[in-house]
Amino acid sequence: MREVTIHLSKEELAAFGIEEFVSVIQMTGLERVTELQCQRPGCLLAIEVTEPIPTDQLSTLENLEWWERLNREGGVTYLCKLAVPAFDEGFDPHHETDASQSAVEVAGDGVDVTMVGNQDALSERVHEYGDTGADPLLRTLTDYEGPADPLDAVTPRQQEVLETAFDMGYFEVPMEVTTDEFATALDLDPSTVREHLQRAQKNLLTDILEAM
């Protein structure tokens, strides 16, 4: 496995339409951004900051479709769905590739994006950024020795439930599907689906928060 870190400048973030989003979370002490699930359109992210983000600022972010605040010792974690048309059109979801995004950190005039995968998958991922018009700066390319992908914290069945819920609009605001409805799609009892969903969310958040 290999690990690559690329830098996207402020101008490139503006071209993607997420400069304001990065600016807002940077002002509240961004610690880490973790991609939990990425389907099209949009991605489900966990954003860890040291201070709460003012609600009025969150409401002005055009690409932020849904968010939920979770208080934790020493800071705040936001679960949110971010839709970026340039990413949706130019990138395959990470779970459909052999590369995973492990970290996004504010650095200098932009952000550093770290990805893990085999050499070919990482090369293709970097080229995809170029296809969207960006010109990422390659910071590092090394052997990977860090923690596993966040989704390793959930079982295959829990991941299936999460993905189905996400695809069918369970995390939209307002909610587009009930637990009973996507339980039917999975051919499972609603109580079983609720348990899988709760355990998956708990496992993901536990893995993220304990890694701090």
C-alpha cells in the first residue's frame, strides 16, 4: 500500500465551489475531515473542529446539504453531507476504486488531501484532479503505515445498511425514506436494520474519536 498527499490551493478550492466551506471550518479550528461514505451526488463527512461553527454561517454554505452537531470532550464533530458538482462529475466514489481518502487538513493557502491505495489507483486519482481543471501539488508519496480505512470499523452488513440508507435519502433533510422503507429494500426486519444502523454509526464515531 502507498500513501500520497497532494495540495489544493485556495484558487482551486474556489473553482470547486468549496472555498467558503473550508474557510468557515478553518476559523473554528479544523482538526480533521474524514470521508465516511461517498455516493453520487455528495459525500458524508465527519468534520472535527475545536469550536462550534455558528449556525448562521452553516446555513449560508451552498453545497452543505445536511449537517448534525455532536459534542465531544475538547471539541465538536459535525456529520454532514457535502455536494460538490465538480467532484461528482469528475471522480468515481472512493469505494468503487482501490484508493481511499484518509485525511483532509488545512495547510497554508489551501488544503492537503491524503489518500491511501496501490500505486496505480493513486496515480489515477491524482490525474482525476487534473481532469477537473485543478493542478495539485504533490507533497509526499510514501509507503503506508497508518491506520485502516474508517469503514473497516463496520461489518459488511452494517456498511450495506449505511450505503442503502444514504442512497435512498435517509440522511437527507427532510428525510426522504423511513427505516421501514429501506428495510424493505434490504429484505430485513425494521428492528434489525435499526440495530445495524445504530451499531454502524457508533462504531464509526468511536473509531474516529478514539483516533484523536
